[in-house]
Amino acid sequence: MVKKASCGLDFPAGTDIRTSLNFASENGYSFISLPIAHPRYKRDLSKGRADPAYLAFTRSDLLLSCQDWNYMVIGKISDYIDVDSSCEEVRKESEEIFLQEFMYALHLGLPAVTLTLDSQPKPNLARLIYNQSIHEYQISIWIHVPMVSPQVLADDYRQDKICDDSDPWDWWNNFKLMCNSDKRLGVALQVTADLPSEEVITRWFGEPIKVIVIPTSIFLTNKKGFPVLSLAHQAFIRRCAYFGYQMLLNGNSKHSSIKHYLQYLNHLYQTSTQHENTAPYSKGFEDHLQIPLQPLMDNLESSTYEVFERDPVKYTEYKRAIFKALQDRVPDNEASTNVQVVMVVGAGRGPLVNAALEAAVKAERKIRCYAVEKNPNALVTLFSLKAEEWGEKVEVVGSDMRVWEAPEKCDILVSELLGSFGDNELSPECLDGAQKFLKDDGISIPCKYTSYLCPTQSSKLFNEARATNTGDKPQIAKFEMPYVVYQVNTYTIAPAKSLFTFIHPNKDKNQDNRRYGILKFHVEQDSVLNGFSGYFDTVLYKDVTLSIVPHSYSTGMFSWFPIFFPLKEPVKLKKGDELEVHFWRLCDKKSVWYEWSITKPVIVPVHNPNGRSYNIGLL
Amino acid sequence: MVKKASCGLDFPAGTDIRTSLNFASENGYSFISLPIAHPRYKRDLSKGRADPAYLAFTRSDLLLSCQDWNYMVIGKISDYIDVDSSCEEVRKESEEIFLQEFMYALHLGLPAVTLTLDSQPKPNLARLIYNQSIHEYQISIWIHVPMVSPQVLADDYRQDKICDDSDPWDWWNNFKLMCNSDKRLGVALQVTADLPSEEVITRWFGEPIKVIVIPTSIFLTNKKGFPVLSLAHQAFIRRCAYFGYQMLLNGNSKHSSIKHYLQYLNHLYQTSTQHENTAPYSKGFEDHLQIPLQPLMDNLESSTYEVFERDPVKYTEYKRAIFKALQDRVPDNEASTNVQVVMVVGAGRGPLVNAALEAAVKAERKIRCYAVEKNPNALVTLFSLKAEEWGEKVEVVGSDMRVWEAPEKCDILVSELLGSFGDNELSPECLDGAQKFLKDDGISIPCKYTSYLCPTQSSKLFNEARATNTGDKPQIAKFEMPYVVYQVNTYTIAPAKSLFTFIHPNKDKNQDNRRYGILKFHVEQDSVLNGFSGYFDTVLYKDVTLSIVPHSYSTGMFSWFPIFFPLKEPVKLKKGDELEVHFWRLCDKKSVWYEWSITKPVIVPVHNPNGRSYNIGLL
């Protein structure tokens, strides 16, 4: 994780840009922020637009190299501009001045401009920004909002009087939705003297925060005279450090040197802890959408096997499960005579075969093992392992488990066919086909698995889904297929609930793997629903389990990232709402698919009807 | 440029892969090439497809890490496979074995597989490869062809008997066209003892060469016993070094150590010379398509100005031209009294204003200068320069030159409005508008410019155009718009010829900037036409000129890359063909555009009719 803060320094209007940049660099700051328009050139619109008094409105681009403009300077749009003024003259002049400054920022190639929002709605500002085809440029628009509104900070002692528009997240959220959640929009989140509730803070971490603005006024002074933050602020900055957010210091230095603020922030960065459930393996995968595997239609590649075989938890747990099952089925006194048949179906390159062989040695039980695999490329590896290591202990079978005609029935059927959402790689269909060669009292490992779902807010995932290339499919497909994704920049609106469960062997006469589930979630605070995150847990055997559900995660396991089912349009939720979501697992002869929709608090039409955008092939 | 050869070592069937890789690495080679199928595992199809004798056809993927498979190993498809056999049984078995090997290469994640072509057409092999959705994978298919066919090498003394299918370029080209010129297809070009003619070699440099295969048999031995190449081979390898091609050494070592071949090849790489007309500025832009600027509709950015202002040639030549014009218009005896008016139209950030001021000092003539510019962002710079440097000498005017009402007429009208194709940034239209404030005997600098065109073969540019994202426009647009591109991996089918000329001031009563030109080119050898490369030259004043036409290039100038007009479909040309191309420059009130078509040797319909895919806006 990022261990050094990238921190900028904010300057007021009128400072010399070269001097400011040198001062910031000398003190270790990475960039500066200052007004685009220079007050020396006061714009005079009365003389007409061709007059130098209007045209020469700011400093020359020759003052810095393009390199510096492109990487070191954030431009502030003049804060007296009011493009949403009810006075038409003010509005029109404001629009003109806004565009002049914005276009100049594009001319300079600035990485970002900042704009300040307050409780007043700014629909005309949103339109102006959205009209500028900002997605065609590299520039970002950072929306400056405080964590707590000034009004609330002032009225702290009479909470009952707070009006509805006092939530700065709401200001930001409404503005963002007006701009169609454009990915170029980000938050410049200003830390306030008081911090909001934990829930409100957590919700901000689901937003595209680009910079944390830290006023010098919130710093305290320690015994040695250096700037420090309160414990609550320290904790907040350390959490920001986890995400690697940039910082921006503003306000006058209240201490001996501006350098000490940065040193202190760097100290907080270096002492920040890792996020729960993360490990080096997930580095670089943050919020990166992947299309789920189609293991029945496509053959996995060597590198895929290699990565998954390295999981330090999964195969240990399988070994424990097989060990227990072997001991349970054959008492000690029969151990030397009773040979159990273990069939590994979907053996890949053999990790479960090794787990079974090792478990048998440890359990002091005799086994005869079959390794059934349909991928011809993995079979090359299996035959090579048989020739060089396994010998007579293992029979390698090149076949699809659903059609194989086994020479005998097995005691234990071992498989690892689960996806991020449990059944989504068609484990139910495969094991239903394979259980015909499981003895009537035989054991399936795993014997049970359940999918889980929770509502998720994430502009980041919404924008990633929107940017997906659907190839030959219609554009709608990008919002009608699930993605496997390590989710970081998200806010969980309500905890995950269980959805579909499958049990093996499946003793039902009418084997039917279709499912329909309705889940209800309580909305704790105003939020925006962008989709649903999916997880699973599984019982391998008795008390041996695996889980990627947040509240029961198998620590250290890395074989699965969560799944994400997007929604076409963001859905605004209010505190206290009940959210009702419908999920279907459906199938025909060729494939299996999910459909999903919402009935409360608003109706959202069924996504992926008939599997039109995404399905998992059976053939 | 690349100064060290990336060279692989080819191994025959049956060698141990780990040993081979270690041997290659120890001797400095970067990768190895060896057959995908290992002969130890002889495939036996007679026992059925589920038998280990068929399934276990090669070595296990566990022998190397994925990292090594992904970067260090090129797989050779078995060369006894004949998927184009007239014997149905051989054909079907060959197809099966081919797919088995190809799929295994995908499984391993090899960077490339190689296939050998000979004079026999291979339509079924092309179909098989094209069917494998190779564009969805990272793998490349390297087609191994000799520079001269074995038959020609053998029949050297009776040239008259050579049959039509003796040209290896033809084998490759037909195969490539069958595969729709897929960008994953590349050439593994085998150097032969005799080299073909200069023309044939040059044509190869227009193909996607992925590796140069060098047999040890072509090396000679110098006095000290080390391997060296003939002068002709040396020259060829040095040219390959310029392009940074990889090498692959094959055959047994005929000298004391395999290391010495690589040392010698590295020596040739290090002594290779730079390509004509290239400079560091073009690094990274090789064959990278850019959409031409729209300077009338879009405002140039600060970084664009910054780059172009650094051109070491252009402004020196403008200064020389202005110097000569100033002296020509006012004799020495009037120098102190006669003040000439110089108007720079499209002044940008002022480089031509500085050129004019410096020329005046050097010419000892007095001038009054106007800087006319429509870009409000550049005007900020111009006003700043006036305030800090120019003072009364320069009047800055914020206006479009076409509508400006000048307070007086000028002696010299200076502009730099030329694009890569001369008139394609609408210099004619702008100067026609500006010449109303040029005195009747006034001088326009430039006073004349001409566009040039030549037919170009380049699978690379064809594939780059095909991969262009047309956004909201129809897919056809990618082949109906010109691109600005520094062209490297191309073959010039015939030298450039002049097309359209414009003269300023334009004294014609009916100012008409539409043009229609027909050019004829003689085809020197079999080739494939992918489009036309465009250039321009200009007369600034009298003998002061600028040119990006290959035969008259202004050395050191870097402001313009050539332009490229693509064709939807590649056109096969035969030696001796006459190629007739039609080019139009057309306009309406809003825009200007080009259309192009071919009438000989085949008809190619008009591209970009009515400017539907690309036009240059006047407003």
C-alpha cells in the first residue's frame, strides 16, 4: 500500500505561481492548487469581448513548462461565479467567465480543476460541465465539499433544527447524478473540525474521492510545538492512507514551518494498517472488472491453474475434509483391508488428487483414486504426474464427468467447481451428472453451498461497467452481466443475506436447479444503489467450511473475488427505505443464467431477461 | 534505437526443454524455439481419442513456470502436419493434430507459434487459423518463409525457367490475405545464402516481420576462426537492427561456441545507422495513427504550441523569407523612413512575430507588426508578451482573420496554416479571407504550396486503421478518414507525385479551392495497396522553401508527420500494372473534405462520399 502521502499545498489568489511552486517543492509538497484567473487582470466585460481588459484575464502559460502545468498545478475556478443565480445578468456573465476559465485550464493541460458546492442546488453548473464533453479530455473536475456542513457545525447544540439540505454528501450526490455520474467527476473532501458519524464516513469511501482537503485550522499543537491531529482525525487520515488518497493542505501555517504538517501526515500514512481481508495477491485488481470464467465451455489455461493451486487455505481445508470423511467411512480395524474409492471430478492439474493421497496417508486409510478431467491440456499434466509420481494409485480419465461411464462406484466424490457466487460455474449441474457413480451412502465434498447478496453503492463500479466493451453484443449487455471484481471503492448499503442453497448428493426425485429468491434490506442512510455484490460459503464436510462472505471470510484464502451484478441506472435510496430485490437462477438445455430486478422502493425492470446478455454455457 | 539484439535459439525435436532454456540463457540468448509436441510421446490415433497414447502427446506444463512459458518459449507446430492434403484421411488427422498443438500453446500461454509455408497454397490452414478467433488471444502466429525460395536458389543459373509460384513473398501474402490480414499474423523471415533484389527486400520491410531467422549455415569464418557474415548479409542485418527486429538462430554451431554468433549479431546491431529523416522526437510515434488537427474548430493546447515552437528549421526559414521580402520591398535608402506593415495571421503564441521582429532588425528595415489570433487562450500569452517584451512594436488582435476589419493594409502577410497534406488545415480558405488587407503588390509568406501522394503497402497501418475507435460514427469511417502518422513499417510502391497546388495571394476572380486530380503510378513489383501517403512542400518566398516530401525533405524539421489515406480493402497489384487514382478536394459552406477512388488496375469505389466520414470544419 502507499506509504508516503502525495500532498499538495493550496495558495490564495494573487500569489506568484513560480514562487509558489518552488516553495511547495522545497517543503516536500507534490503539487499546488491556485486560482486559474489572476486578480491582477480584473476582467471588465463592459468594454466588449475583443478588448484586452477582457481577453488578458490571467497569467501567461509561458510562466511554467507544460510538464509543470500538466503534473503540478490544480486550477481553482473563481468562487464568486454563480451560474445558477436567479439574476439573468449575473448568470450569463458567470457562464462566460466559467467557460473562459475552464477552457484555459484545458489549454494549460491541468490535471484537474476544483469547484465548490454548498447547499444550493447547481443544475446549471452541472449542465455546463456535462456539456463540455469532459469525457473527451484528460482533465478531472474535483468537487469541493465539507464532511460536515458549516450550518451543522454552527448549530451543533440544536440538532432538531437541522434542515434537510444540510448533508454535504447529498449536495455532491445530486450534482453527480445530474452529471450522469461522469467518471471525470471526483470529490475534494474537506476535513472539518468535527467528523460525521462512522456510517457517513463509510459512505464517503464508496465515492470517487480524489483528494482530502485538510485545513491547517484543525491541527492542534503538541508539547514540542509541532502540529498534530485529534485521535478521531488521525484514525480518519489513516483510513484515507489505506486507499492511497492524495491530500491538499490549505490555510495559513499556524506553526513554525509548513514542512511539519507534511511530516506529520507522512507519519500517519506510514503507520496506517492494511485493510481487512487483503493480501498482496489482490494488488492491481482493485475495482477491476473481470468476466467470470466459463469453465464448461472454455478450457482453463496453465497460468490460471498455477495461480489457484497456490492458495494456502483451500487445499488444506479440502485435505482436512477428505481426512475426516475417510476415517468416518471406515473404522480403524478395517483400515488395512477396506479400500475406499475416491473420485476427483474436474481434477485440473491434480491438486485435489494430491490432497486425497496425502489425506489417506495421514488418516491411515487405503484409497483407489480416479482423476476425471475434460480439459485435454490439463490431461497432459495428469498423465505426466501419473507416469512420474502417482503410478498405480491414480487412474487418469479423460472425460466430461457428466457422460463418463465409471467402472465402479465411489465412496467419496471430490470436486472444486464453485465460483464467486457458489453455483455460477455450474457445480449443481455437473455434480448432478456425476452423482450416478457415487455410492448411495457416499459423500460429496463439498456437500453444501450457499450464495449471498448485498446492495452496493459504487460510482467506480458503475463507471467501470459502463466502460466495458461489449464487442458484438448490444450496449445494454454491459449492465446485464455479472463481473468478478475485488471491490474497494464501494459502500455496502446493508449486510449480505443468504440467497440460494444447493446440497449434494441431490436426493430430490425432480432434480431442479432453478431458483427464485426475494431478499429485503433495510436502508440505514441516504445512498445510491449501483448493484449487488455476491459471495458464497460452502460446507466441504461437517465442520470444514470455506467462505468469502465478509462476516465469515476464510482468512488468507485468495481463490475468489466477489461477484457484482450491476444495475442499468443508479437508484436513489432514502434512510429507512425497504429495498426488495428479486433474483432468479434459470436454465434451458444449453445454458444457465441469472435475472434480477427490484420492486421496492421503486420498480426496476428485470435485468438479463431470458439470459439475453449473459449466460453460462452447459455445452 | 535498439542497440542490442534480442536473439533466440532454435532447438530440434527431442531436446530437454529445461536444459535447452538454461543453455540458451547461459549463452546470452533471450528465448528458445522448439516443437510443441515432444517425440517421446508419439501420438497414436488408432486407439481412439480417450486413450493415453493420444492424450499424453507432449511434455507437462509443470516443467517450466508460467513466467517462462509466457516469455521464453516459441512453439513450433509439427511440420509433418498437412491440413491441405488431398488425401482426406491425412487432412482430417492433420487438422486434429494441428488443433491439439495449437490449443496446447494457448494453454501454456506461449507468446507465439511458428508455421512453415512453402509454394503450396494452404487455404485450409488459413481457415483453421482464422477460425481459432486468434484475435481474442495474445498469441501470435509467425509464418516461416525464406527470403528466396529453395527452388530459385537451386535453379539460379537458369532464371528463365522459374515458375510463377517461386516468390516466397507471394506465399506469405496470399496466406495473409486469406486470414484477412489479421494483426496476430507475422513473418518469421529466414535469411538465405543468396539475398533477393533490393526491391524485394524493401517490400519485406512493409510486412509485419516478427523475427529474422538466421541459419548458422550462412555464416563464414574469419581469420581468427570466428563466425562472420558476407557484406550483403551484414548490410541486411543492420537494416533489421534499425527496426529492432528480434533474431532467431537455427542450425548446428559450426564454430567453437554458440555464443560467438550472438556476439557478432550484437556487433552488427551496435554499428547499425539511423534511418534517414528520423530524430528522437519521432520515438514512440512509429506507425501510431493520429486524427489530424481541426485548428478552425478546436483551439490548440499549450503543449501543442510548446512542441511545435521547438522546431529548429521552420522558424529559421520563415525568418530568412521575411528578411528577403523586407529588403526586396524597401530599398536601402528608404530603410529609415519607410515603415512596412507585417501582419501575422494565426499568430499562436507569437513565434512568427518574433521571427518578423528579428528579421527586421537583421534586414535593417522598420516594421509595424500585427498579431492576429482567434484562440482566446493563446491571446493571454500574446498580451503578456506585448506587456513584457514587444510594447508598441506589436498590436495584438483577438479575431478570426477571415472577419477582422483591419485598420490598414499590410506589405507582408505571414502565416503558418499548413497541415501534413498542405491545404488540409484550410490555409487556402483562411488566406483568401485575409488577403483583403494585403496591399495589391503585397507578399504572402508562404506564397505557394503543393500536396504529394504515393501508393503505400502496409499491413501495419491497415490494422491500425481497422482498430480505430470511431465512437458515434459508423464503422466505415475508420477507412474514410486520413490519419497523421510517422510511417515506418511500410513499403512505398511508387515514388510520390504532386497533386494540388495553391498560390497566394489568389488573384483569380472566381476563388475556387476545389480540386480534382488524377495520378498514375507504375507498379514495379507484385505488392498490396493499403492506402496513400501524403506530403507537401511550400515556397515561403523565392528560394526559401520547406518540404516533407521524401525526395526533398527539409532535414531536421519535425513539425509534420506524413498523412495517410487508407483503403477499405487491400488491393493486389501485379508487376507492370498501372495504378490510376482519383483525388478530390471538395467544400460546402461548413466544411472541406477529400474523396478518393481507384480506376486502374481495378475499380475501387469512392471513399468518403460527401465527406460523410471525415471533413474539416470551416466554422
